[in-house]
Amino acid sequence: MNSSDRFRVVGGKALHGEVAVPGAKNSVLKLMAATLLAPGTSTITNVPGILDVEIMSELLTRLGCTVTHVRDVVTVDVPERPSFRADYDLVRKMRASINVLGPLVARVGRAEVALPGGDAIGPRPLDMHIKGLEALGAAAKIEHGFVIAESADGLTGAAVTLDFPSVGATENIMMAAVLAAGTTTIDNAAREPDLVDIGEFLIAMGADISGLGTSTITINGVKQLAPATHATVPDRILAGTWAFAAVITQGDITINSARADHLELPLEKITAAGAVVTRFDNGFRVRMDHRPKAVDVATLPYPGFPTDLQPMVIAMNAVSDGTAIVTENVFEGRFMFVNELSRLGAQIHVEGHHASITGVGELSGAPVMATDIRAGVGLVLAGLVSEGETIVEDAFHIDRGFPGFAEALCALGADVSRI
């Protein structure tokens, strides 16, 4: 990967064929962080070949672990006492680094984690992470650019109510609570399949957790956990992206190794747009024979419409028949990519957290810039239905979440190259 790489997209070709969905980015990085909770060697399979896995591997290595990554398998050998400091040079590259906070406080009684970086999609404060750890008895503060949490005498179970069903906060509190004395309840907990996946890994390690996938999670603390082997849940955002790619290009894509039940609302929306969705045991097929109809969408935490698919639904509406309103309720900075999409001729008006999109028959190729992972992918999909050539700058964003994206598109008949 080169930071100056770009995607060159030549529009006009419908996508046809089959794709396989790898393990979820939003799960695997947290699974790797969770290995810190037990000394010894844990194994994670179905690992996607993305840059963020290498960044998390380096972070765990600096914490004293031995990490091996061969094809889609990562093994993490965790020492009896890991280090507790995660420095800025790595954390700034990937927000998921904050997920070592809970495990380190639980295991070694202290964590110093640099304030994270990641995608430019608006502020994502750590208040709920800190309040949750404080409820469990940790002393936590932000100082000199680090989140510092300490619990010399161990953590104690408590009732925690989140102001918002934050995935990251739920994960950190859950991972800290599994080794806390007594019972912890997390109310207004996140319900995302990725979080359920992490909970199931913790259970395999010996944790006592109930209520996964509901708004109340109960954790009975145990004295110690043991290493385990776990397969990462399929990436629902990648699966949903391929579904929208089929609709946008009026193509026909069979999406294998995917969980349609994790995409109920997105599949409902593309069906409303006119697509035919056929489900089977290990995936689903999306076929679109005509120009899509515009559909209104409001992003919400799971089981609502995922904010990570918002750029894709805006790209679809940009070439749809009619006008639609897309409302962003999760990350205010998601609409940053609208300015770039407008360069391709999309008719979009943003007011607050609402975007009004009036579809046009065809977009027009132009140079654009990816501002985050999902925005970059949305721009590539828009380029597929743009007349002429679209250059998407800052391809490294896309690499962080979509392994082999250009190659997969070409296999489906697209004219996409990396330059």
C-alpha cells in the first residue's frame, strides 16, 4: 500500500458474478484486543486481509504479545503480564486501538492508551468508556493526550447505563467486567452482531455473559479466563456494500459467506428500490434490472440502518428515479463525502443532519478524494455509474476496510485499476 495510491474507475459496466465476504473489520480488531484477557495463545480465524489487522498486531506486539498472521489466521501469545501503554504513533492510525483499554485495566490494573485517531467522520468522545470503567471502580482520566485508567485493587461489578448504545463503550465495559468481582449489568447496550461476536469469544474463553444481542447485557465476573479459538463473524458492511453495488450498476451479484439476517433493514431498502433479493443458507443474491427508485433512510444503531452503509445508499439515490431524504443520526461528519460526490454531478442538498438527494440519469467522472473508508468506497461505486473516468484519491482509506477491493470489482466486470 502506498499513501499516494489512487483508484481509477471507468464507468458504464454492470457488475455480474460472485463474491465471498471475509470476517468483519469491526469485529476482528476487538477480538484481537480481547486476547489480552488470558495468558497463553488464542487463535482467531476468518481474519480479513486489511491494514488495520497489521496495525493491531503491532500494537499487541508492543504490549508484549507474540503475534503471528498467516493468511486468514491470527494467533496471539499473551504474556503473564502485558505492558500497559499504547502509544500515539499507532493509536492515531486506528480508533479500534481504544479497545485495549478495558482488557488492560482488568488484567494488569492499569492502562495508558493514547487518544485514538481513525476516520474523519466527526467526534466520537470517550466519556462513556471512562464513566463505565469508573463505575467498575477504576480511576480514569485524560491527561497529556492519553486515557489513563487504574485499578490497583481490581474491578467490582456494577450497574452501568449508557447514554447512547455505543458499540465501543459497550465492548470496553464488557471486556473489563468479565474479570471484575461480582455482577455487572450494561443497560442501553449496543446490539451489533460484531459486539455479539466478541461476547461469544469471551464466553469461549470462560466468561459468564448473558443478554448478548439485547439492550441489557449481564456479566458475572470470573477469576480468570483461558485462551480460545474463534472464527470472526462475516462482515455485514462488506456484504451490504456488494448489495448496493449490484443495485447501483443494475447488475447481479451473488454474495457468499454472508449473513442476510444481519442486514434486514438494508435489504428491505434495496428491495424497495426495486431489486430482487434471494436468500440462501450461506449468503444472498441481489439482482437489479432497471434504474432504482429513490428510498428514504435514517441511520441508527443496530438493528437500524448502519451508518457505515450511508455513503452507499446516498450513491444509489444519486442515480435513482426520484428524490430521497437520508438522515444521519450517528456520526455527524459522514456528510463530508457529499461535497466529493457532488463533483461527479450528484444533486444533493445538506441541511443539518439531513441530505436531500434528487437522482440523475448518469453521473460524470471527475477527480475526488476519499475522506474515510466508507466514503471512499461510496465514491468508487458512484464512479462505476459515471460517464468517463473517475479518480479516487487517498486509496489507503479503502485499504483499511476492504481487502482487494479493486481486484474484486474487476472480477465482477468493472474497469477499475490502482494507480
